[in-house]
Amino acid sequence: MKKLTMGVLASVLSSSLAIAQAQQKNDTVRTQDIEGVVVTALGIKREKKSLGYASQTLDAEKVNSVPTNNFINNLSGKVAGMEIKNNGNFGGSSNIVLRGTKSITGDNQALIVLDGVPIISGNLNSSDASRGRDGFDFGNATADIDPNNIESINVLKGAAATALYGSMASNGAVIITTKKGKRNKSLGLSLSSTVSVGEIDKKTFPKYQNQYGGGYGGEDSFLSGDVNLDGVDDLIAPTGDDASYGPRFNPNLLVYQWDAFVPGDPNYGKATPWVAPKNNPTKFFQNSLSFVNSFNLNGGDELNTYNLTVTNNYETGVLPNSRLNKNMLSGSYSRKFSDNFTARTFLTFNDQTTIGRNSVGYGDNILTGFRQWYPLNVDILQLRDTYFRTRQNYTWNMNDALGGDLSPAFWNNPYWDRYENYSSDDKTRLITGAELSYDVTSKLNILGRATIDYTGSKQEIRKAVGSHAEEFGLSQADETSGYWVYDDTIMRQTYDLIGRYTWNISDKMNALFIAGGQFMDQHQRSMENSTTGGLIIPGLYTIANSRAYFPPVETNIRGQKAGVYAQASFDFDKFLFLEGTIRNDTSSALPKANRNYTYYSLGSSFVFSELIKNNWLSFGKIRLSYAEVGNDMPFGRPGFFANRGTTSGLPMADINTTYVNFDALKPERQKSWEVGLEASMFKRRVSLDVSLYKTNTQDLLFSVPQSPSTAYSSSLINAGETENKGIEIALGLVPLKSQDFQWDINLNWAKNRNMVVALNQGRENLQLASFQETSLNATVGEAYGTFRGTGYVYDANGNKVVDEDGHYLVATDKVLGNIQPDWIGGVYNTFRYKNFSLGFLIDVRKGGSVYSLDQSYGSFTGLYEYTAGLNDLGNPIRNSLANGGGIILPGVKQDGTPNDVRVDASFAGGAFGTDAGLPQEAFIYDASYVKLREAKISYSLPSDLLKNTFIKGMTFSLLGQNLWIIHKNLPDADPEAGTSSGNIQGFQSGVMPTTRIYSFNVKLDF
């Protein structure tokens, strides 16, 4: 590998650029006007009509349509076959999947390519957060790209489109082209300023019942004791109960509640009316505020061009004490030394600081409390006032209020969590490089490129002295205080050498040949450390302040990958095109025997509109392609022990419980074909792009359970197969068009059918994650991501069956649903009248499932509105059966007659939640939604008003994001909300509500 490194480096030193310039000279007017020129793999511009595969391009207006700290979110609903899931976490990660899940436990995210260079784009989250457990969502690396500096994006979906990128792009690629310098007689300065205000969408937060307060035992929940020592027993709220299945509110009932035991509180020693509070947890959230200011300087002359974009993004979240500050610098400079020699350098720099991200999953998560475990007699703003008055962890959930133990039983004061137990993270990202281009002849161009992608990050979590004991740090022991820190640096160096040769074989026959090599060297070092046993000195967050020593986890991973490739493209008379590629990769992530693998693609397109001359047909093309691509593992040899430092001079290491026969591992292999139709009709008032595809991924890499007798819990193997097949449609319409008015409709729709075809050795199921009550699985014959757990028992007519007590019969280990949508789509409408423009996007997902632990636990504890109210008799549900309460569960008895047996709902666990006998299937919901994802209205000042000023253009815009969930089936939450990006999706526990954002933007051009 060392020889390979030096050889490629030597080649790079003698290489050069300008493929794009040479190609641009040959773009025909007809191609540019009708089909267009698109940026494909390796940053090479191609005539779109020559491509044998699907691609979809978005311009800067669509990419930066609304302000966001992660540009990828603005692609949701705009690209056929691209599923983007924004989980709603503050500064959080987004899931990017093209044409379905292909690898069972490997990476399924699309590759991000910046100006021809593949960049690191994974999330920065802990393994627990990525698996739906507790932790924090520290975001995607894609958020480091400034949307204000993006010129366009081209999405390459299939293996044939991305074959030249190798295994990195086996899941498709998002090709980003940034702004470049242009010859400009004016100053070339643009300014943009946006201010945004956000508020939570209350339809995505619990709708609480307001009739009953804290407790588990219904009307018997009150405690009794002599608070004032006057010999009379008083009513005391059950401060140790984190539920709202307590006594009915009654203003005439005086009760000693949590605040009656807090020294210095206005209600200290006082009994107060037992009533619903003025402020429930909805008031915990604040309005978010964001400022995005950006300027762009662009210009050049015949020899030099330059572009510089500087952006600051400052925002506060809807949670108290949450803020993000990001400074981005993006620039490029090119110099034409002669007619055939050009150099270009580029840089993207990002510096970000974030404080107060929301915690995720089940555990020490405020939102888990608000959605699952909370007494509705507590006023949230009284908790706020108590914290700021005392700066102590006085909370509603006291261990023994009457006995004087005011420490938290299960839950901290939420303001203590936000201001004392907050997370923080700092990140610096640098992507820089240089290109040289040399036209050896008018037909032969050589490009050389070298880039560096560097990220340095630090993540910190604090747990203040006096907190409730939860699993914390490396030891995962229950700690009442502590400090955790994770330092990580990763650097990737990429070197490219590309040659391009055009050959005019005859008047009607032309050819394009591309050959090149790529070498990538990646090095990651990280150190994870935490205190153990708690902090010695309160408020001092250092590892040295630990009561005990626990060895840190240190990672030092280096990986290299080298690839050589070639592509040959032929066209006959500009209507028949044929293209083939081949690439060979060598990856250090795989054993020597299998680290070298070859794959290829074949594609063709037939532009039938060149032969069929009709006025109604502007353009028509049929395309066909086939490709095979490999996919290796992440760098870092699996199966090795994890370094844990030393204790008393002796080395420590984690015992690895996964058996790995490393020498037997080989890359996953993906085989894919695609056929498509493109057409533009009626003077381009109608455009259509349809794709049919099928992809099979074999030799999947995943861990399977082992017998305990082997001393291993799992074994890493190659086995199994997944299949994705589907259809994508992109339709463009111009229903109305005149000199002053135009209406454009861009519609996309995609249906993907995913299936796990096989696992290993007859295995029918592989568990991917466990969610408290249910699990996520890869099940043979089902779509990837099936939920398995307890389900209803149905009769022959599809009715749910109950037992003699009126409770549902429950079946075990059933497939309850899966995370894959039936189809996804979007409709973008744009109306332009003179200088006014109005646009809005409707984003749709149909089908798929989501499991809500929030609903399961929250219904058990009596939080939600449907756990109270009246039954079929007109009596309160929570009355005892003797007093006409209870509910009849919909269904039939085992003899087929309608159920008429009432279930007691007067206490927690009587009728609601899985602890009441409901199967987990009761909390599997349809994840469909219809959203008004974004809207924009703009006005540009007429040029006549500006002709005597130094301002060349001025535009004002009102923007909206996440404005309206028109339809959803999941109650009290957004179906998109979750814990992290990655393969583990469809689980909700303490998820954030959606933030509805309103913005105002001003753009000036000078």
C-alpha cells in the first residue's frame, strides 16, 4: 500500500484540470436549451441527453429556498426517490436514502460530493443515540456546507450513475456545485440577510387531559400526614408518583403539593387548591430566533476569477438555553496561465459552537417526562421560578417530601436539566484543495486534484451535583453527577488524476474516453473520557475532578482506498448514445485476499425526438443501464479489543464479544438495472421523466447471534440479500404562461418495494434494535425494518378478540409493520407575476410505520386526553365500575359476539398502555403525512427604480417552513420525529415537537 501511495502522489504532482471548460465549449445550443448540461461523477459536465441513467438537478433557489442549518433538509419532497427525514432535533442530523435501504447494518446514506470531491458526511452521534437509545444528536457533517454558496445540486440515484465513484457511492450521490467566479463588469457583491422566528406546532405535542392530577391509584392516590403538626391528617400530593392517574381536580380540595415543601417558596407550608395548572409543559417551550447574514463577492477578468461567500448563522432553539452559532467561509480562485493551462484552488471553512442540544431516546430526557411521566397538577412555570430563585434541584418528583427528603425520585426539575445538565459541542471543518488543468491538445485534457477534508470536534455532557442518578459515562453506572467528553479528529486526503480524450470518428460518430485514478487516505483519532463516581468539587467539569478512575476509550483508525477507472462513451449523430465504465478498488478495510474488487456499468440512451419530427414533441429519450458496484466496511479492522488505558500499570481492554474471521470477509455486491423515459412536449409546457429500476445487494455484511457456548455473542459474516425495485416519476407542467404571468408545477412521485430476500443458513430474522417493548428487525420475506412484538388476535372477519374479562387476547412475536413507506412524493407550485413570485411545496409520505413509546407509556400514566372523558354510558371513564365507569374495548368475544364487558379504567394500568394488557401493536401507527413543507413570496424592485443607484437588484421575501401538517395519523407528534439519522428509524421516545418557522429575507446585488 505504501508503494501505491507514493506512486499515486507522484502521478498527481504531474497532473492538471479544466474538463468542465473543455466540455462547456462543446455543449450544443439545443442541449442547453432543452435537456441541459449536468454535473455528473467526478465533477464532469455532460449533456443530459447522453446519459443512460436518471439524474435530477435543483438550482440554488430550490436548495436555499428557506433558511436552514442543514441544506439537505431543503431537498425533502423535491427529488423523486429521495427520502429525507428531518428528526426535529435542535441542530440535529437528517437521514438521506435514495431508492431504499440496501445494506442491513452497513451505511445506506447517499454520498455527498462537493465540486467533484467525495466528502465525509456521516452523523456525529453516539452509538446509543443512533440505535434509538439515550444520548444527544450532534448532527450531520452535511450541515458544514453553506447553502448560500451552492450553485446547483444534481442527484445521481442509481449504481450506473455513480459507478465511477466506486463503493463510496453505492447508495447514490448528491453532486454539489458551488458558485464560481465570473467575468463581471460591476462590483459583483451580493448581500443576504434573514431573520426567522419559530414556534412549536402544538399538533405535534401532547394534548393533555385536564381533569385529573398526579398519582397512580386513581382517587386513592393522595398521601396523608400531619404536615402542620396540629394533630390532623392532611392531604398530600403523591410527589413520588410520575403519573397523572390521580384524584379528580376539585377547587374545594386543599392539598399540600410539591411546592409546599420547598423552603422559601411562596406556597411553603401551605395547602393549595387541587386544580389544573395555568401552565402545562407546552409553556416550557420558547420562540426560536435565527439570524442568517451572508455576503458573496464574485468577479474576474479574462485571466482570473474569484468567488468568496461569508455567512454567519446564529439561532436559539425552542428549548431554554439552546443556541447555535456557525461561521462559514467558502471561496474559490482560478487563474488561466495560458490558453491551455488553468489552476484553481478552493476552500470551505466552518466553525460551529452549539449549547443545549435536546437529549434523545428513553432515559434522562425532559421530553420523555413530558410525553410519558408527568403529573398534570404541576405548573411548569412554578418549576422555572423555583429553579431561578434557588438554583437548586427542587422538583415536583420528591422521594419523601413529608419526611424531608426533597431529592428527585425519578425526574429533575426540567430547568435544572436545561441550565445545569446541558451539552455543548464545538466543531471546526476545513475542506480545501487545488486543481490543475492542462489541454495537451484540443482533444486531450488532463486534470489533477488534491483535497483535504478535516474535522475537529469536541462534545461535552455535564451532570451537576444533586441530579437524579442515571446511567452515565463510560462505566454506565448510576451517577448523581459527572462529566463526559469526547474529542475527535478525522482527516481525509483525496488525490485524483483524470484524463479526458474526445475523438471525432466521423461526421456522425463521436467518442469520449475518460481514464483516471483516485487515492484516499483517512485517519481518525478520538478519545472518550468521563468521570466515575461523581464530581468531587461541584461545578468543576474536568476529568481530574472524578472521584474514581475509569480508563478512557481511545481510537486510532487509519484506512486507505485506491481506485483506477475508465469510461468510454460513443454517440451516433447525437441521437444514439452508448457508455461503459469499469473501476477497480483496493480497500484496506478488507483482508488482503478480498480487498481488490472490480465492478462496471453499461448504459445507453436513444433520443427518438431526433428521428420523430413533430411540433408537439420538443425532446424524447429512452435510456437503459446496468451496473455492478461493491461496498466495503468502514475503516478499522473489526474484532480487535478496545484500548482502556492502564490500571495499576496493567493494560486494560474491553473483551470483544463478536467473532470475526477477518480473512473470509469480502465486499457487499450490488447489481442494478434501470430503464427510463424522458420527454418534453408542447413547446416544453410538459416535461416527463420516468424510471423503473431493480437493485439486488448480495454478500451483506452483518453480525448474527452465536451460541453462548462459543464465548461470543455474535459473528460478523457475509450472507444474505436485499432487493429494491420501484418506479420514479418527475413531471413538470406550465399550465399558464403569458408575458407577465407564469405558473409552474413540478411534481415527483416514487414507489420503492424493499425486501429482505435472505439472511444466513436458513435464518428467518435478525434483530437490529430493541425499543423497550418492541424490536426492529430484518425479516426474510418482509421489508427491511419490520417491527416485531405482541399483537392482537383476530377472528376470521378481522375483528379483534377479547377474553372473558374484556381484555384483548395477545399473540406473541408478530410482524407489526415496517418503516418503509409505500410511496413518497412532492408538488412544488410557483407563480410569477411581473416582479412578484409565490411558491409552495406540498410534501407527502404514504405508509410505513412508527412505534410510539410515548403513547404507550403516556396512556398508561393518564397524560393524554383520550384517557379521560366520558364512556358510552355518559359517565367519566375513570369512575369505578360500580359508579358506571370503565370502557368497552372494540372487538368481539371468542364466540364471535360483540364485546360488552367493561374494563376498569380507574387506575393506571387498568385500561390503557401495554401494562394494561394492550399489545404493542396498539402503539404502531401509520407514518403517513401530508405537509405544507415550505412557502415563499418574493418581490423584486423593478430595475427602473434602481437605475440611478449603485444597487443592481433588491428582493424582499417572506418565507415559511413546516407551516402546516395537513394530514397525519400519529397523534401528538410528527411522524418524522426521531432520535438520529442512520438505519434505526421509526421509533419515538421523548421526541421533539415540530418547529414552525416564519422568516423575512432581504437580498441586495451591487
